[in-house]
Amino acid sequence: AAYDAGEHDSFMRKEMLEQPSAAERVLRGRLDERFGTGHLGGLDMDARETRAIKRVKILGCGSAYYVGQMGASLVEELARIPADAEAASEFRYRNPVIEPDTLYVAVSQSGETIDTLLAVQEIRRKGGRVIGLVNVVGSAIARECDGGIYLHAGPEVAVASTKALTNMFLGFALLALQLGRVRDLSIADGKRLIAGLSRLPEQIQEILDGEEALAALATDLAGAESLFFVGRVRGFPVAREGAQKFKEISYRHAEAYQTSELKHGPLALISPEVPTIAIVPADELTDRNVAALHEIAARGGPLVVLTHADVDLGEVPCRRIDVPRSERELDPILLTIPLQLLAFHAAQVLGHDIDKPRNLAKSVTVE
Ligand code: AGP
């Protein structure tokens, strides 16, 4: 074949390992170090138009939707523009109000997902402006949008998306940086983020180099019938994406919750049979998150904690994964990578077809 998994046992593994180089490609030529901003040729919006944006609405399906949530946080934090993400598959059915001063962003690896494409068409029909964050050049969504950002992840074959998602996050970071720098993001913060972005490929590599320890942990998790993935604010879409990957290829029931919501219901399900994977970055919520870990541990729930080396988890019994630390706004993408490896190795232990999980297609092109 013109494109094959080469020496790798699966496309998913090949594509996970390609992430450092894919990340370099999406950033290449798009960082303006002098002004601490992003430089996106495909955006075609001058500073005045950019300043007139009152809201950013991100649309995607499945994992692209979850990364869209990470993107919304980036836009809101860096550009201070209200931003949110919505499942593109629902959007057109609720007769959405299309606002002229909203920037709509469609996010898709394949560029062919029918639900995302129809959302774009609904917006354009009502006179809204949509840009695309798309991997496949010349795809239907890329053609329908008013410009956008190509993700340059290279071909992605495995149904479970990995490198394209990472590049989606980086695309959103570039967009947020560019929007932020024509608004209130300082040049110092812009430069701080550019330095952070430039370090990411190396840090992703560092996580991939720790694959063996994650594989051992995945072997234990593969035995569980049901798992929780929890995180807060920036960490919540990370948990959603982690649960998504896990259920897609391991076929285990994996559910994502905001850590803060546990006590409002799901805590009833915590038991020694139900492991929780908790996202606990070093940030303004660390203490609250650690308190929640104690609640889980008190009910006998086995814990895996994705965190940073400088976080003090106290005496809480858990298996700890220290993830390299970036700038706090960029941490979500580094926290996502170990979750890919956990899902991958759990599925492998269970003997599943990693690249073609049952019931799923790489891109959903029919309604
Ligand atoms: C990702 O692992 C999934 N297979 C799936 O959720 C995917 O992200 C979704 O179907 C959207 O696909 P797209 O990015 O090609 O639009």
C-alpha cells in the first residue's frame, strides 16, 4: 500500500508516535515571536474585524467536539471572548440563532463528517461566518468554510483519532493567541505562550517515551467493567476525551464527569470495582481536586491520578502519573496523551482490533 503502518502493529500506535513531528508541522511558520502572536494566513480577517467578534462558537462531533471544548477555554482565557463548543450533530436541529458578530469554527479531522458539514451549511445559509480547523486538504468542510486553518497532521487511518486531535488543540491555541493579541493579551503573555507551544513537541515525546509504565497500568484497568474519568474546568474535556478513547477501543464503560459533580450523584457508583482516572493539574483548583480524591478513596475506589510532579497529593492511595508541565493554558493537551496510551494498551490486552473498532467508521458521512 502507498501508506501503511510500517514497522508498527497498528495505525493508532504509528499515529500516536508521530505526534511530536505532527505538532511541529502545525506550528511551523505560524508563531510570530516578535509580537508574541499567532500568524494564520488562512484567517483573512483584519484587526478591526477581529475586534468586532463578540462570541466564538465551536462545532464538531465526538472527539473533535471535546477538543473544541478545550479550544473554547483557550479562546475565552486568552482572548476574553465568550466561547463555547457544541456537538455539531445537534446544532441544526435546535433552529440556532446565528449572530453576525459571532465567529463560528468548524473542527474536523476528515472534513467529511456530515453533521459538521450540515452545521456549516446552516450557519452560512443564515449569513454567519464560519472558519474551519480541518486536517484533510480540499475536503467538503474545508471547501464550505470562509477560510481556516489546516492541521497538517498527515493522513490519519485509525478510527481512534490521536495526532489530528493534538493538532486541533494547537490550532485552537494559535487562533486564541491571534485573537488575544488584537485584544487584551499582553505581549509578555503572548511570548510566554509561544515559548510553551515551542516546547510541546519535545514534551509529547517525553510522555511517549514513558509508554511502558502506562502499558502496565492499562493492563490493570482493562479488567474493570466500568471506569470514571474526572476533571474540572480545563481538565474536564481532557476527561471526556479520555473516556471516549477508552470506550471506543476497549469497549469498557467509561464515563466522564466534572470532579465537582461527583458528590451530586455519581459518587454512589464508586466502589473497589470502579477505577477513577482523575485529571489533577497544578492549577488554581488543585486543592479542591485533591479533596475529591479523598472522597473517592474513602469509598474504596481505585485511583489513577494524572498530575504534575510538583503537586502534593498527600496520603491519598493512588497510582500517580506525572505529566510534563507546560503553561497552564496548554496543559490539557499534554494530559490527553497518556490517556491515548492507556486506551491503546487496554484494548491491546483485551485483544481488540485497535484500528477498526466494532460499530464505528473513521468518518461518518451519512445522516
Ligand atoms: C475519534 O476518536 C472518534 N473516532 C470520533 O469521535 C471523531 O472524532 C468524530 O467522528 C469526528 O470526526 P472528524 O474529526 O473527522 O469530523
